[in-house]
Amino acid sequence: MDFNEENLAARLSGKRIGNNIHFFTEVDSTNDVLFKLARSGAPHGTVVIAESQTKGKGRLSRQWSSPPGCNIYTSIALRPSIEPVYAPQITLMAGVAVAELLSEYCTGVTLKWPNDVQIGGGKVCGILAEMSASDESIVDFIVVGIGINVNIRKMDIDESIRDRATSLAEETGQNISRLDLSAKLFDRFDVLYSRLLDSGFGPIKDAWLSYCDMVGKQVRVVFKNDIESGKVLGVDDFGALLISDEGGKTKRIIAGDASVLKE
Ligand code: BTN
């Protein structure tokens, strides 16, 4: 088994993301562990990665099933000098990083708002960013959590989500090295993060939209008791989904589960 702290640390030595790495056999949630480390001053680029999670967290207070021996569960600490309102740009950037990475392994990679990475329409990766900011003027730190279904077999995926989920191994027909994949993920993440700082959100948004197969389609977005429907126009600079409703009015949606409606 080459997926361990020693090998990963050797691959990431001297890099901006992952030079400071904490590898665990089991944690409650890599996001929670890293949040505590960041609060105690862990530097930009610190990574927590675990073989399994007992309380993996998904969006909208859901659980992220995290069995051992097959997938990637990781969190990355960032300390950007940005206002909290721009934090969603980091989440979308992370989605682009994963989409570009997985496209090295197979075709059919897409992004679904707010930030699911899919292959052939099945969810292969989820991203959960959590932020600390003492006021509205500046972010203290952001923890970007990434869960990728790598070698899990379809039949081992939680029954409640099996029909909507997939893994890289299912899509490629091959077992994938988690050591290689995670090392490449942190590299790709750093490239995209530097691009965001150097060139602004424009190129990241363009890349995100190029992977998004919802633009121009009719969608329904459900958030708690609210349902919004309309044609997808794109996303704005704050990560909100822009839709055009029946009357042609543009609406901003900031959270929810989107599904494309059949034409
Ligand atoms: C989603 O609901 O799509 C987001 C899922 C995010 C899961 C990852 S796994 C690593 C990190 N630690 C967590 O507890 N959650 C994120």
C-alpha cells in the first residue's frame, strides 16, 4: 500500500500546497480537524487527508459516506486576502481543479452547480468549503474539503445515492493510484489558485462554465421549502446561479439542489 503519509509527504515536499501534511487513518471529518489546526495558526497550504471519516460532512448538513481503503478525503487550508463575500470563487476554483484533474483520466467530466463534479452524469466528487472571518472585511482562513470517489465499486456506494453516484474506477475500468491522484490534485489546485490571484475570477469562471452542462437548460432548484425554476444563464462573481424565470426575469440562487428538467 503506497498511499501513506511518508510517500505523500515525499511527493509534496517544498510545494505550496501540501508541504505541511497531516495524514490520518481515521478522523471525524478532515474539514473539522483542519479547521481546528487553522484556528491555531496552521499556515496556508496545510493539508489534512484521511483513509476514512466517521462524520464526513456534505453540503446542507448531509453526511459524506467515507469508507476506508478506496477514496480520497482531504481538506486544504487557504489564507487569501479577500472579502468573505468572494469566498465562493474559491469553491468554484476547486471544482475546476478537480474537473481538469479527472479529465486526465477520462472523458465526460462535468460540473453541476453549486459544485458537484460528475462523470457521465454520476457524482464522483463533492466539495465543501468552510470559512472563518471575524468581520466582513477580510477572510481569516478557508478550509476546502474535497471528497473523491476513486476506487469504490458501485455496489459498495451507499444505496441511498448509488444511482446518482459513480467512481473514477467505475468510469475508467481501472484501479487508480490514490497517491498519484492526490499529489496531482494538490498541484492542480495550486495552479488554479495562483491563476485566481493573478488574473482574477474571469478565467476561472470561464473554465467553470466550460465544464458546466446546465447552461441554457431548464432547471429546478430546491432549497428547504423554496423551489425555483428557470433557464440557466450562468453563475455570477459570488458563485450564485443565474436563471431566467418564465417571465424572463433574472434570478440569483445562492443555495440548493439543482436538477435539469427533461425537455
Ligand atoms: C457535498 O455534499 O457534495 C460535499 C462533500 C464534501 C466531502 C468532503 S470529504 C473531505 C472533507 N471532509 C468533510 O467532512 N467533508 C469534505
